[in-house]
Amino acid sequence: MRIYKFGGASVKDADGVRNLLAVLNETGHDNTFLVISAMGKTTNAMEAVVDGYFQDKSLVKGALQEVREFHHQILKELFPQKEHPVYGEVKGLFEEISGFLAWNKSPKYNFVYDQVVSYGELLSSTIVNAFLNLSGIPSEFLDVRNYIKTDSNYRDVKVNWERTQERIGKGIKKGRLYITQGFLGSDDNNFTTTLGREGSDYTAAILAYCLNAESVTIWKDVPGVLNADPRYFEETRLLNQISYREAIELAFYGASVIHPKTLQPLQRKEIPLQVKSFLNPGNTGTTVGKGVKIAPEIPCFIVKKNQVLMKLSSLDFSFIVEDSIGDLFKLLHDHKMKVDLIQNSAISFSVCIDNTLGRLEDLLDVLKGKFKVVHYEGVSLYTIRHFNAEAIESLQNGKEVLLEQRGKETVQLVVR
């Protein structure tokens, strides 16, 4: 089977759903499994419902009404006949959300989050399935929660691969067009769980692994994997092919390509991954596979903005030995700092961190009691894979380089 994953941008409105149909008509749809994300910004909107539930329940009705009106507008454009059964199906899903919020007794945010936010995917897959069948492409709707089984660590679960494999092996027949939800699973009590960051891509990889799929295609609003983020770099170029290892390296350094947890099951069975444009489905896009060289062989640029660079040195010029480094890592962990770069010498230690939770001042107060500390806020961390002199020079031009670290294939620069 082929696994096709369509993200929220690809089904953000009625035209997006029609375009999905056009993609299937162009590429074929037999023996294909569609994984659908929530439409557009629905996940954000559902998060607002959850936040209202915990912070001010008077906001819940209005937040949920916005989600209802957004999907109802898409229904009106796709299904002019108001008697179409999909209207009742969507109404039923919203009644389920309201019912859960009325009877829920759990005070746990993550549990409530998974039960509520998951309806974004249930709504989108219900609508797309109805539209495909109306348009003459018979598709079979599956509730992925019946197949992907997980633990109960809500919002960041681990997959129970043995039970998932068993259920998928028994319940899914080849030769059909299936449609299901990304991002979702269920625990032993059949409560909904979500798979965390890049969850829909991960869903596609789980299904591919368990079905020994021919390939996975992720349909995006870009031509494929680019050598740089076009929001920050000019003259980006398409990478025609990269290896699993290269994709994981790029993701590690912060590129918004494919999350490593998506690649790992595909790598184990050497299932090729394609990243293609849903606007130009005939184009080749990018193929991620085993042992292939990056093509074309060009530098790849990654940037992380609004970083913090800290340079620490011992107060008495003594060595920063193993015990001190261990203490430093514990402090960084305790203050929830994401470490992006480390460099140390005998008497100094430099670290570039992401202060997403705003706990920098607390950390600095502790560090200044033990070390001489110089820190720089609002810096940018640039990483260049497959660097050359021209690539480095292009980043250094007009910027102050605060730290540089080079390896065989990768150079990192902290600049301001």
C-alpha cells in the first residue's frame, strides 16, 4: 500500500479538499491509505477551547462556536444539498465534544487536551471521506484510535507496537482506499491519546511500518525538502534526495523537515519517504531513503533565532572538571533549558540555549554564585551542513560572530 499524509494546510478550506481530490485523480487511489490532519488552524482553535475550559468556562461556548462555524462553511461549499448525511455526522461530533466537557471530572489538563483537540482530525477526515464518496471515489473511513494503541502519557505517548501491529494486520485489507486521522491513538481504557509533535507524520510512518508499505508521501505546500527555510533565506533550492541519516541530522539541528520519530520506523524497514507539493503533484519532490547521497551536493542552512549564549568560566581559574560539567547540565535540565550547542575548554564552558519557558533569570542567579558569567540574549544560531567557505562568508557578512564550532560536515555560528 501507499500511505499519503495530507497536513492542515492542504485541507484548510473547501478548495483544499477539492485539490486533494485532484491529487488522487492524478496519482491514482487504489491500495492507498490517506492520513488527514485537522483543517487549517483547527488545532489552535481547539486548544483555545481547552484553555477556556480550565481558565474561564464562559469562553468555551464561543470558542467552540468558532470551530463549528469554520467547518460548517466548508460543508456548505462542498455539499450544497443540506440533506447530505455528513451534516448529521459533523453535528454528532460537536455534540460529543460538548458532552465530554459537560460530564468530565478529570482535572488533568493533558487528559482533557487529548479528548478535545483530537476532534479536529475526526472532523476533517469525516468531511474528506464524505466528499470523496460524493465525487465518485469510494473511500472507507477508519477510526485510527481502534488501531494505534499507546500508553496513557497523554500528549506525548509511546506506541504499543505489538498491539498496534496486531490490530492493523487483522483489520486492514489491501486493495482499497482508506481514510483515517493523523495524530491520534488510544490507551488501554480506550481514551483518546495524541502522538505529540509532528503526530500526523508519525501516524503515516506507523501505518507504513505495520503494513510493510511501498512508500509514504507527505503532501506539503512547498516543492519538497529545501536546503534552507525560505522565510529566512533567499534563493533556496530543492533537495532531490537525501538519506534517512541526513534528514535526522537536519531535524536535530532545527530544520523543519521530518521529525526523527517519523523516520525511525521507515528506516527500520527501508520504506522510502517522499515529500511533495500538493499544488504540483506531478513534480518529483524529495525522496528520503537509505544510503543515498544528498543531491544536489549543496550547503544546507538552518537558523534558530532568539537564542541565549552563555559563557561561563571558573572564578579562580581552576579547571571546569567533570563534576562541574555534571552540575551545569543538571541546572540546565532543572530550569527546562533546551541546549542547542556546547563548547568547553579547560577553564570555560559555552552553551547556546533556547529560553522558551522564560526561566533564564532564575538560572543566571544560580550560576553567578558559582561562575563568572557573560551572557548574550537575542542571538541567532546558524548551522550549515556540507559547508564551504562561500556559505560561511554569506552568514558572517555584517554580523558579529560570538562563537564558532566546526566539524567535518557541519559548522555552527552564534551571531548577533
